Amino acid sequence: MTPPAKIPPATLAKLAKLGIRHRADLLLHLPLRYEDETHLAPIATAEPGQTVQVQGVITHAEVTFRPRRTLICRLQDAGGELYLRFLNFYPSQQKQLAVDKQIRAVGEVRMGYYGLEMVHPKCRAVDDETPLQTSLTPVYPTTAGLPQATLRKLIANALEVVPAPELLPDSVRQSLQLAGFPESLRLLHNPTPDIAANVLQDRSHAAWRRIKFDELLAQQLSMRVHHRERGKRRAFALPARGELARALLASLPFALTGAQQKVLDEISRDLARPHPMQRLLLGDVGSGKTIVAALAALQAIENGQQVAFMAPTEILAEQHYLKLTDWLAPLGITPVWLSGSLKKKDKQLAANKLASGETLLAIGTHALFQEQVSFRQLGLAIVDEQHKFGVQQRLALHGKGREAAPQQPAEPHQLMMSATPIPRTLAMSYYADLDVSVIDALPPGRTPIVTKLVNDARREEVISRVRAACVGGQQAYWVCPLIDESETLQLQNALETFQTLAETFPELRVGLVHGKMSSAEKAAAMSAFKAGELQLLVATTVIEVGVDVPNASLMVIDHAERMGLAQLHQLRGRVGRGAAHSLCILLYQQDRLSELARARLKVIFENNDGFAIAQHDLQLRGPGELLGARQSGVAILRFADIDADEDLLEDARRIADELLRDLPDAAQAYLQRWMAHKHDYLHA
Ligand code: ADP
Ligand code: MG
């Protein structure tokens, strides 16, 4: 065995940037792609866009200085010629690329000023005897100042000195028809000549499948282990007594649906345990999550524990505050309101009530998380629209329950709610550490929302439609275009839209709500709309989540092509909350319609079901974006693709259970190999 090569500190620092901290990490630093240097392409056959290897003689070389210092060489083979261009070059390169030298160059061909060219190709001096590579050349993910050659050498050395034993029992390997681990690793770093480039490139080769399986298995194991460890942590047991719940239910104009009852039972059972609940309550827009949350809160309150109920926007938090006050005040429970925009004095007052334990229920925005606010005994934290919160905020809340009684650390139970349904594969991988409850049916009496795509050229018709609806006693939303670039522009646009629409509809009472209004102004506009005093509400996407005005049955979304799928689905969910037939009009600008925007509009037009929409979203955008804040600080899968590799994910899930049960040492070794250096925010 070769002794491990000593790695200079500068290189170590660069490796650390790539997440490589131990020699063993080098083994799993797998190629991004492969270059084919096994044959030469005649220059005459090279086409723009192709990456090829060519060989020829330099027939001309010069350095030009305009527009900037550039080395340009002409390379000629038997049938053609192309130019090699270098913007940054060393004297040694210039020497290598002198006239009459024979050169082999690999790079992407493109059409340049003088004709076909390669910019910064990989070049080497050759003679007629220089053999071609016999197998594909791996290209690794790297960082500035760390050449491929260095990485290759380090990895080759690691392959020799670091043991990479097979961790999967033979029986499992055979039953899943998986390739061996050490062989797979070797093959991917040093592909043999018989392997076709495309199966390596598209990662369908058996060796890739094995690596992807292992990655997924490690992820599953880590989630399971965390899940199990949660069972060892302490929380206050909050058994259901049911009196308050019965009183609330008796006062409602509706009965819980079967789906709501089922998830409530799941939550209730968790709360009764002396271990922290971490449950995600998923339910499509309008499925009735708020009442479930209120009932969960009551279970904690009955046990003398405090509850924090948080929403991502002030409008939504305020709406919850009003609704819960309405529901719970008759039971003798008055929530305290807590938001960032409260006056200092009022904030202090609210904070005092929570610190003393005088108030058991706090509702508000993320101001609830802030340092000043402490609870006497936080038993349950409810986070609405969880996907809108950052991981850091979850962490801050997590610490709250402990402050009160440090001698007896007990954590609050956590209920997270989301209407952004998580596709099954995503739930199986990234959310596997959470328990998930799903409200899978909408309350009865809803009529499905009709969605229409309307070209902006037909704006006048839409305006007539809005007029007719409002005059007829319905209420409508007009959602302003989303302007990402600047808040000022967004504001200006909302004001202009409001002005125009107010002038267009002199006979209607038109209101406006946008993100830059004070919370009192926002609240005033929302409650006027809710009370029916306003017929048309012009709004920015601040109304995206949670807003509930059942009489509103028409929504116009201006410049719908700018919005994301989840956003469109959420916005649309603001209507269709009552018995009236609801209509959502998506106005789009034909000339601004990108391929992706077109695809999104098609999905939203064709689907009403949030899960189906999320599945499409996953395909259009990939998991990284769909996960939003959750993924920050968390390593996303490097090799596997949860959508394309769903079958592997299923297997990994099953095998994770088997390993943990039968072969805990192997499970541990897996975690060590794949997860040892990942700091895990995920499970906070
Ligand atoms: P979301 O799941 O989107 O948060 P909400 O909790 O805002 O939904 O509920 C949407 C509407 O449905 C509210 O007006 C709520 O009062 C009503 N609702 C909730 N549960 C039921 C039910 N079982 N029957 C009838 N209406 C219900
Ligand atoms: Mg809601």
C-alpha cells in the first residue's frame, strides 16, 4: 500500500470548500461528468456545441491586445482547421502552443469570429506515438485553484489507502440486484473502456445506482435515528380532557369532517406522550386546518400549558388572532396578540403576560420568536404555513420551552401546518423525521373553483365580469402583478393598480391592501372586506396565505405568468371557500410567456388538487426550491434524484428499517460514511 500523500494546507482549505474534510470523503467525491478522450475527431466533422478531442499542428500563433490580451492559435489537421483562444495564459502555455508543435486539444467547439474555435481547451503536446486514453476521463466538481489533475491524484491515492468495505449484507445486495460498493466506487472514478459514455453520463449505470441507493439509505437512516432519539427527549405529557374541546365544537356552525377528526386524534395522542411531538399537518388550501390547531391548543391549555401560535404574515396572524378570540373568548380564554409592529409598551405588556404565565395563548408573527419574549411554560408551538418560515426561526422557538425550567429540560410539542403539499417522494426523504398527518378531504358544500386563462388583450371582458359579479353582491380580489426586483416598484405598482381600478369601477367600493401598510391599516382593509363594506379588494401577494373571506368568489390574478405554482394555488385558494360558484381568472401577457411560465399556467389550469400541483412543481423546479427554507443548512442529495430514483428510495426506506433492527453496526457505519461531517439543522 502506498502511504497517504501529505496534503499541503492550502489544498486542504480548498478541499474543505468542497465539503471534503477527511481522506474518506474523497472517495465519495464523484465525477460531475466524463470527457471522452478515447478517440480523435477530424476537425472537419466538428460541429458547434459538441465537446470533442482533436489533434493537429499549430500553423499560426499570435497574441492580440484588443479588446484584451489574447493568445490565438490555429490548429490544423489533415482535413480542416480551427482556432484555439486563451484569455489568460502562462508563458509556458505560449511556448507549448508555438508554430509547428503537434497538439491534442479537448473542448467545446463553437462558432467564433474567425470560424470554428475552442475557448480555453485542454491542450497537451503529443507526437504520432502518443496513445489515446483507453477509458473516459472523469471531471470532478471543483473550486477555484484546485486543478482537476490534483483532485484526480488525491482521489487515486485515497482509493488505494482508504478502506471502503461493502456494508450491505450479501442477501440484501442480491435481492435488490445492486452492484458491489467498492467496485462501483472504483468504476466511477476509473471507468473501464467497455463502458458506454451515456450510461455514465446520465447516471443510469449500475455503479451509479449503487451509489445513489447508498446515499438514500444513509439519508433514511439518519432520519430514522433522529426520529427515534426524539422518543428519548422529554416534553410535558398533555393528555386530552376534552371539556374545552367539546364546548368549542358545540359552538361551531359546522361539525368536523372525518378527515379533520382523524388528524386531530393523531395530534391528540402525540400530545399525551411525554416526548416532544413534531408533526406536520398537511391539508390543501381551505381544508380546515385552523380549527384543528385551535383544538390542539385547547388540549395544551387544559393542562395549564402555554401555546404559541405563529403565522408568517401579519395579515394571517391577525386573522388567526381574531378567529381564535372569537372561538375561545366564550370559553374564558383570551389570546394575547404579539407582532413585530406593536408599540414597544404593548409588546412589553404582552411579553409580561407570557412570562408570568397569566396568558396561556399567544398568537402572532415571528416576533414571537424574538429574544425578549419568554414563556413561563411553553407546552405547544403551532407554526402555520410552515414552509414560509426559516429553519433558524424554528430553532429559536425550539429553545423557548427550556428557559423556564432549566433543571428539568422539557421541550414544547410542535405542530407545523402547511398547505403546500409535499409530494410523496419528498415527504419520504426530506421530511421522514417528522410525523405527518394529512387532511385528505375538503369540508362539504364547496363548489370547485373554475379557473380561466385569459390573454391580457381581453382585459376589458374581465373588467366587465368583475363589475357584474360585484354589482350582483359577490366580492372579488384583484391580485397585483408580482414585481420581484424592488419593493418600491411593487408598492408603486399596487398603488397604480388600485387607482386605475378605483377609476374603472366608480360604482364599487374598492379597497387596497399591500405589504407596506401599517398593520392597523392592513387590518382595517381586511376587516372592511370581510364585513362586506368593500366589494373589490386590490391586493399584493400579502393575501397569498391563509386569508379566509368565504363570500369572496372571484379572483383576478394580474400577470399570472410571473407567479410560481405554489403561489398561484395558494392565491386561488382564497376563493371557493363558500357555497357560491367561484372563478379564478389568470390574466397573462402573451409576449412575456416563457416556456416555464406556459408550463406553470397549464398545470394550474388543469389541476385543482394541491398534491398534483406540488408533484408538477417538483418536476418543473426540483426539490431544492420546493423545500424552500428547510433545505438551508441541510445537505441536499448529491447523486440521487428523488423523482427519477423513486424505486431506489422505496427500497432504501425498507432496508433502513431492516438494518436498524438487525444490523445496527452496519447502520452506524453507513451514517459514519455518509453523514459524519454534516451539521444537521434539520431536526431542531
Ligand atoms: P386552511 O386549511 O386553508 O387553513 P381554514 O382553516 O382557513 O383552511 O378553513 C377554511 C374555511 O373552512 C374556514 O372558513 C373554516 O371555518 C371552514 N371550515 C373548517 N372546517 C370546516 C368543516 N368541518 N365544515 C365546514 N366548514 C369548515
Ligand atoms: Mg390556513
